[in-house]
Amino acid sequence: MFLSYLKKISLNIKATFSKESLIGASLFFLVLSSWYVLRPVRNEMAVANVDDLPYLLAAGAIAMLLINPIYSWVVSKTNLTKIVFYCYSFLILNLMFFLSTWKFLGIGESVWVGRVFYVWCNVYSFFVVSIFWVVIINIFRNSKTRSFYGVIMAGGSLGALFGSEISKRFSDSFDEFGLEFFTLSAAILLFMAMILAMRVTKSKINQNIIEKQNIGGGSFDSIKNALNKSEIRNIASYVWIWTCLMTLQWITAIGIIDDWSSDSQQRISFFATIEQIVSPLTLIIQLFFTNILIRSIGIKGIMLTYGFLFLLAYLAYGIFPSIAVVALVTVTLRVFEYGLNKPTREIIFSTFKVNDRYKSSVLIDTFVSRFGDLTGSALIKIAGFTSIASNAFPLLAIPIAGYLSFLGVKISNNTKIKSL
């Protein structure tokens, strides 16, 4: 019995490794490589403008809200291949603009260039990934290809490591050359991703899209559907609450870390250790266990589990605020997010009607996610104004975690997964 079970698991794992899944993984590798080259520079801009971060985060959220109707308008008039070309070309041109501004106009030292770049990087990070998932959820939609999502996510994890390594190699050049090597590398990687994505949309992998057919609809479809359609509204609420809770736990963790040590070197070492645990563990789960666990636990089980994980995390922070708890909570939440919950949410997006697959999924991945960050930050500020003790505030977030699980069950009950 046990041997037959192991054989079944082995066959399931083998089935997730195919030409199609490896192409999808390669595409995600290039997309996340492009972003992770820029990410350390974005973080440096955050440090340089730390006092203005709430305003910059708000500016990023407003920018995403304004860009979404423009994106929806473009999508309404065209097809998947052209969507990839228009969106990624626009982002590449933006990178070239920053390169030119920094190198030729001589205003790289301007504080406003750093602030604009920080806001733009946040928009870039969300949209470049969202467009990638638009391609995936519109092509990998049947019961077989949905099982590829774990392997595809693993390609992204490898891309994040690769992009971070490039950025690390160029770190010494920042003082002399500024954004030059970072933006150029990101643009090249995104250009390669664009070419591969366009080939994928025109290949035999794409059996569900009529290439010459426009998506149709209007500019404000994503916003209207998020307000009027219960299935879209529920998943949008889920993502909003999840990002809010993640922000709350991270800010709480920062406070515990600060109390633990005032030594920057010790804190950096702690963060690096966390990354060394999270990255390989997530990669192993994505490669070998994501599909098996989603099939075994089911969408309902995974969507339900997130709330319980947050509940346990906040109880631990409230009762045992220690560095060991921070490490355990951080590793658990991040591995669960990228190993299981994110692929599950994309499976749910793949069940939407065509208009929502192209538009609502992007609104949720961009504006709603950023709005969740803002909400979490605002709640922390409110707690400060009301003099709520820092170790008591996580306990007040427990009902929100419970509601997240309730939403997860509601979404999974309304999700019909079938072969398309």
C-alpha cells in the first residue's frame, strides 16, 4: 500500500515536469530576474526616503488605480500577444527613460528622481508579474496544465535568486554609474521575457485563445466587476486582508527584532539566515510538492489554512514576542504563500470569465495588494495614536485572521474547477 502511494506521488511529480511547464518556468525566471535586479535599488531609495515612505506608498497605490483603467482599455481593443507586447514594451521604454535621465541629463542626484523611481518600481514589480500571470492563467487552464503552476513558480524563485545575484554584482557601480547597469540589465531580461511570452501565446501550447479575437469590454470593467461580482469581490477582499495581515505581522516583527538587537550587522545576518532557509525550502516545495498538496488538501483547505496560520502567528507574537518566534512565523508564512497559496489563487483566477482573467486579476494583483499594505500600515499608525501596547495589537488582529479563513472557504465553495 505504502509503495503504491509512493509510486502515485512519483508519477504526479513526473507529470508536472513537461516541455510546457518548463517553458512557463523559463518565462517566470526572466520576469522575476528583471524585477529582482531592480529590487535592491528600490530598497535603497526607500532607506533614503524613509520619512516619506507612507506618502510614497500612497502614491504607488494611486498610480496603480489610475493605470488599471488605461490597461483595461488597451486590453479591450486587442489580444493576448499584443497585450504582452504593449505592456512590456512600455515598461522597457520606462527603464530606458530612467537610464537616460540618470546618465545624460545629470539629475541623478535629485531627491525627486529617487522618489519617482521608488514609486515606479512598485508599479513595475506588480504589473510585470501580473502580465505574466495573465499569460499563464489564460493558457494553462485545463486540469493537466494547472498542475504545472508549482514548477512555474519554481522558475520564478530561481529568477529571483539570479536577479538578486546580478544586482549584488553591480552594487559597487551604483555610486559612480547610478541606475545604468541595473536598468539596462532589467530591460534586457524583460525584453527576453517579452519575446518568449509572445512566442508562447502563438505556439501550440495556446489552445484556448483565438489569436485574432479582441478581449472586448470597457476601461472600467475591472473596477466595476470587483464591486458588482461576488466572486471577484470575495477574492479581492481575500487579497486585501491577506496583504494587510502580512504587513501587520512584518511591522510587529520589526519591533521585536529591534528590541532583540541594536547591532545592524547582527540584524542583517538574521535576515540573511531567513532568506537562506526560505528560498531553498520554497523551491523544493514548488518543484515537488505544490501540485500534490493542492490535490490532497484541496483549494478549500489551502484557502482556509491561511487564516489559521495568521491566527497562530499573532498569538505567538502577543504571548511569546521573541526572535525565534519571528523566524518561525516569517519562514512559515512565506513558504506557505509562495509554495501553496499563490498557485492556488492563480488556479482560481483561471476559472474566471475571459474579461475578468485579463482585467480583474491584474487589478487585484496590483491596486488591491498595494491597498492592503497601506491598510496594514494605517492600522499600526492608529494603534500608535491610541496607545495600544505593541504586544497587544497582534491579538486584536486575530478576528481579521478568522475572517480571512471564512472568505477562503466562501471563495472555494464558489470556485468550479473543471477541465476546459
